Amino acid sequence: MRRIITILSVFSFFFMMAGAQSEAGTSRKITVDEAVLLTADNNISLRRQRINVDLLEQRSTSSWNSVSPSASISGSLTKPFGENSSGFSYSFGATISLSFTPSLFTSIKDAKLRFESGKTSYEDALRQIELNVRKLFYSLLYAKESIALQNRNMETARIRYENNRDKYERGQLSELDLFQSQYAYESMRPSIEAAEISYQNNIASFKQMLGIPQREGIELEGSLTDAIPPESFSVDKSLEDIPSVKRIMDSIEQQKNSLLATRFSAYGPSLSASYSYGKSGNSKVSDLQTQNSLSLSMRIPLDGYLPWSNGALSISNQKAALEDLELQLEDELTNAELSLANSVKNIILQQSQMELMDRNVEMAQRSYDMTLAAYNYGSRDLLTLQNAADSLMKARLDRASHIYNLICAVLDLENMLGVPFGSLGNE
């Protein structure tokens, strides 16, 4: 009976291991670029904005339709009723008319500018989503690396505790040192468990952002070290090409076009032409009467020349709005220049500090190794060894945090410049 139970237990163990491996094998590996593509495909806001851009494109393509001739046909049939009424009368005709206003040019240009503005807004939204996804991806990598470092530190503390327990049982260590090593080991567990719970919650939010079912396992492919930006890069983009500056310049172009349209409406003449052709007759007369007419008209508004008229006031408002936008552009050019310079200096500073971070990790590692050797020889106490272990883990976490901050700084600079993410320094 015992043999049967043992065999069943072994089989159960292998089945559990196989199930665990199968479940682990279903985890989906995702790179940062794949995460960006998934988010762009599944984001509802982007899809709605894409519909708006398509509509603006359609309006831009058909903006010339205001000069399209207007045509109509008509017909009538009349049958009188009464004692002396007989027969019926009928008529039919067609009319074609054409109108031309000075605002034709501005309306076509306005439709084109609105389409370009809609495309820019869509691209900005897409870039903002990509920026958020990339930052979240790297923050998850940092959290994962932080948990791994803490687990490694806890494993070292566990081994130290077990060694101290053996020493205590042989009478080579005091009970106080044993309790201290046990506390140092077990006190690490709550913070690691809290970090793992937070990581899993963030992974759940990440899945939701990417449109991945929560039941599907994912594995982030990559590391912070692989994502370290190049040490040297150049920024040769003109200030006028920076997205924040281009948005104001586009607004100025739209405002100039709106001002021109207002002037055309206040001062410009409008022309219209129409041609009508028709025939009419009745049942008593076989011949049809033909009507032909052509009319031309021109309208010249004069209200715009009166300074208190609505047209003149509207022109003044449009001029004030244009002047305000030009001042905004001047201010944005200054801000963009300062922000660009500060961002580049910050990145260069963080890059120069990477070597210091590497040296700190190396020195902390050597200090820990030497302290551990001295502890094993009995010339250092447990508290000194624990402090050395804490310093080593802090140095490693500081280095990982510094890499994450450097990656985010480069992403922010690329977003400000409007260049593809990951292209800075890789030209």
C-alpha cells in the first residue's frame, strides 16, 4: 500500500510539474515595440480620432464643391374642376445656377488646414500613447529587476542564517547573533511580497492598456541595460520643426486664412448666374410655349467700410487673435530653446554619472565580499555584514533607477523633438 501511495505521489508530482511548465509555456513574450503596436491597435480614443481625420480628409478633397453648379428640374400638371372646366395644363423646365464668392479660395484652404491640423493632433496623440507605453514598459522592467535584487539579497540572508544556525548548534555562535541573522532574513519577506503584489497590479494595468486578456500570461522581453541610450548624440533639428512650435505656426496659418475670409466677406463682391429653360401648354393647344431666361447678378457689400459695422469689428477681432498667436509663437520659441538645452544638458549629466554608478556597484561588491570574509573569520559582526549587504543592494538599485531615469529623459527629448522613439543617437 505504501508503495502504491508513493508511486501515485510521484506521478502526481510529475503531472503538476508538467502542468506548470505548460502554463509557463503559454506566457506571451512582448517587446517594447510590440507593446506599442498593440496599444495603438486597441486604443479606442485613437480609433475615434482616426475616424475624425478621415472625415476631415473627405471634406478637404471635396472643398471645391461650393463652385459646383446647382441644377434642378420641375414639372406641373393642372386639371381644373367645375361645370365649365375642361382639359388640363402642364409645364416642365430646368434651371442651372452658379455662384462665386471671394471666400471660395479661403474655404478650400481652410478645409486643407483643418485636415493637416487633424493629422497633427492624431500623430501627437499616437506619440503620447507610445511615450506612456514605453515608460510603463521600462518601469515594469525596473520593478522586476528591483524584485530580483531583493530576492537575491533575501536568499543570501537565508543562507547566512542557516550557516549561523549550524554554527550555533556547534556552539560557535551566540544565540543573539542567531536571532539577528534570522530577523535580518525574515524581515525582508514583507517588503518583497508587497513589491510583487504591486508589480502584478501594474502588469494587470499594462495588459488592459494593450488589450490583452487578463487570463493570458505575459513576459516582458528586454532589460534596462539593453535600453541604455548611446553615449553620444546630436540634436540638429530646427526650432521651427519642433511639434509644439509647429502647432502654433499651424494655428497662425489658420488664423491668417480666417482673417482673409473675413475680409472677403466684408469687402469682396459675389457673383451669381442662372439659366432657366421651360415649356408649358394645355390639352386644347398643341403648340408648347417656350420660356428662356438668363440672369446675372453681382453684390458688393459696403457695411465693411463702416468702422462700427459687424464686418469691421470682426476683422479687428481676427487681427487681435493673429497678433496674440504671433506672441505665443515668440514665447514658445524661447521656451523650446531653453527646454531643449536643459534636456540635452540633463542627459549628458546623467550619462556622465553612469560610470560613477558602475564604480559604486563595484566598490559595494568588493566591500561586501571583504566584509563577508572578515565575518566568516570572526573579525566582523553580523550588523556590519548586514550593512554591507544593504549598501550593495542600494548601489545596484540606484544604478537601475539611474538607467530608468536616463531612458525616460531620452524618451522625453525624442517626444519634444518629434523624432521616432529610439532614433536619438542611432542615426
